[in-house]
Amino acid sequence: MNKQSMDMIYREYKNDVYRYLYYLCRNHHNAEDLMQEAFCRALGRLDDLEGKKVKAWLLRVAHNAYIDRLRKESRSSLYEDDFFHNVPTEETPEAHVLSAENRAELYAMLSQLAPNQQHAVLLYDIHGFSYQESANLMGIGLSHFKILLYRARQKLRKTSETA
């Protein structure tokens, strides 16, 4: 692949990668830094992309960049309450407010789950990956992924019933 292909990949998937990383680290600046790191890594490994789904591959690269960052940091970072702060969009202001409220509710509920359950829901239900793709991205077996997702959904149902 060439630089022009990477340009097209960046334009098409930058928002997905940013949102994914922002959800993981909950900090606008860290998400931007990690996104830059992920695309730099991806540029250096374009040959590995052959035969793979681009979005799944990019999210795996982004996840690895995030994990590497966590390993380098000795203390936990503070989380911002603003989700998707200043993410450009083409929707109407009304639709933007409604979707922001829905996202806020969803992520408030997700924050009550264990991190691996959050990751499972994020990959399968929000990003639309298959069970197998999601399990591969998390680096776990398919049956383990299905159990995580099931338990996460059960906990989300209980949370929504009490709210």
C-alpha cells in the first residue's frame, strides 16, 4: 500500500479510532495523542493490512497503543466528564443534542461495568464487530467473549430497570 491509501484510510476511520480511544482513556488530549500514535504505527505496518478488515485492524493497533501507554504510566490519569468534546459532526444541532444525551446515558451505564465487559459491549454492540472479531481484538477465546458480553448485558438490564 502507498501513502495515498493511508490518507484515505485516515479520512475514513479517524473519527472511529478517536472515539474508541477517547472512550478508553476519557481524555481528549490523550485520545488525540494515541490516535496519532496509532496511525503512525499503522503507516509503518501497511503491509500487515493485506487481507484484513481495515477498521478492526486499526482498532487493534489503537488498542495496542493504549495498552502500551498504560504500561508506561505509573499512575492513573484523571477522567474528564465531557464525552466526545469538540468532535466535528455534520448532523443538525437537535440531533447532536439528542445523540449526546443518549451517548451520555449509555456511557454512564457502561461505566458501572468491569473494564473487560465495557470493552466487549463497545466492540460488539457499538462498533458492530462479530463475536469472533471482537474476541480476537480483545485477545480472548470466543466462548470467554460470549460469557463476558452476556454478563455485561445482564448487568446493563438490571441497571436500566432500577433507573
